[in-house]
Amino acid sequence: MNQAKQLNDTNIKTNSKIFWSSMQASSPMFLVLVYFMDKQSLLDPIVPDLNNIFIGLCVISVVAPFVFLGHFKRIQNIIQDNLKIGVDNEATELQRYFTFLVIGMALCNLSSMFGLVLYIVAGDYFYSLFFIAISFLLGFMYKPELK
């Protein structure tokens, strides 16, 4: 594998922070999108009867990031400890860390995507903004803390 594309101790911090920041940026963009769509009255609800179904999906998606959080934090602590004492981390551990980061952040963003769909399909402005904001807050659980 090309050295520039390989995860190692020197670039894991940068790569994980860039990835986390880019994933966190989606929720504020969704908030702004829903806000302006509501202010401009661009959309009429497509199927308002699906409101409760999408709220249920949003609630389930809020719980989803907690599934991998323990694994992510454990691997992050191992990598962090190795960085502090100057021991090189194995590429497999770094890859597992990054994999859990990607999966965790995707699950964190799931409620914001369902919130956006909730607004488009059912026209529920308040719950849509609520779940998008919750998604943004959930992303801080997966914030890379490698120093």
C-alpha cells in the first residue's frame, strides 16, 4: 500500500479530525436548509400521515451511536496510551479505530438525515430541527481525542 494512503501514527490524528469535522458539518447545513425551506415555504408535506413513523425512526437512530461507542473509546484509549509512551501503533489497530469512527459518525448523522426527511415528507418543522440538533450533539461523543 502507498505510504501516503496508509494510516500511521503521524497521520491518524489529522485524518480522524478532518473526517470528524466534515461529518459534523452536515448537521448545521441540514439545520440551515430546513430553516430556509420552512421560511420560504418551498415544500408542502408529501405524506403528513407518516409523521409518527419518521419520529420513531429518528428516536431509534438517536440510540444507534451508543452501540459502537464503547469499542471506539477503548481503541482510542489504547492508541492514545501508545502515542504518549512513544510506542508505534499497529496498522490493524489504527484501521479498527478509523472504522469505528466512520461507523459511529455515520450513525450519529442518521438522525439528522431522518430529521430532514421528516420535514420533507411530513412537514414537521419542530421535530425535524430537534433531531438534527441532537445529531450534532451526538457527534461530540465520537470526537477524536488523540494528542
